Amino acid sequence: MSLLQRASVRAGALLLGLFALLYAIAGRDVITADSPRVFDPFRFKAEQVERYRASLRDPERVRFTDVVVVGRRAEAVVCGKVARRDDDREPVLYGRFIVAPGLRIASAELSGAEMDARWAALCGKPR
């Protein structure tokens, strides 16, 4: 029986050839600092929540809940609820917020109907 007629030898040769091809392709396309990155929703959410937290007057006393990332890459937004205090230091129950690069919407800044409309349009679900 010839050596190349054995199934195990043919499968091994095929795998070796495939790995050699993949190695050549990987060596040609080197990843640099300018290479496109995979969208990481966890990092995006953390960055946007921190940006929203930094924009508040008392960032240490806020609590976030129901925070989700909606959308992918360029159209991604972070929607959630936040508990914060007003000027008189009485606790405010959870208010909704929407943040994204270049966008910051809080329920305290809009009327209820306007916030409901924006929430439905950007977050894709009713409150």
C-alpha cells in the first residue's frame, strides 16, 4: 500500500498544508496600532457610564442600574437608570439616561413624553 493512499497520511498532509497557508497569511497581515478593533460592548459601556458619571455634580453618590448597550459600533448607545441627589440632597428615584459619543440625554432634562420618545427610538424598547 502506497504511503499517500493511507487516509491518516493524506489528512496530515492536508492539515500541514492548511496550517502553512494560514501561517503565511498571518505573517503578511501584521496587526498594528492602526488596525481596526473588534467592538467590545463591555468596554464601551464602561467608558460611557464613566463619561456620564463625570458630567454629574456629585459623581460619587450616583448608583447605576439596568445599564445596557443597544446597537453596534457607530450607532451604539448606552441606556440605563441612575439614582442621584438633587440640590437639596434628597434622594431622587431612578431616572433614565442615554449616552453615546457626542450624546447625553437625562430624564431630568426632558419632559416625560420627550424622554419616552427618545428612549423608544434609541433604546428600542419602552420603559
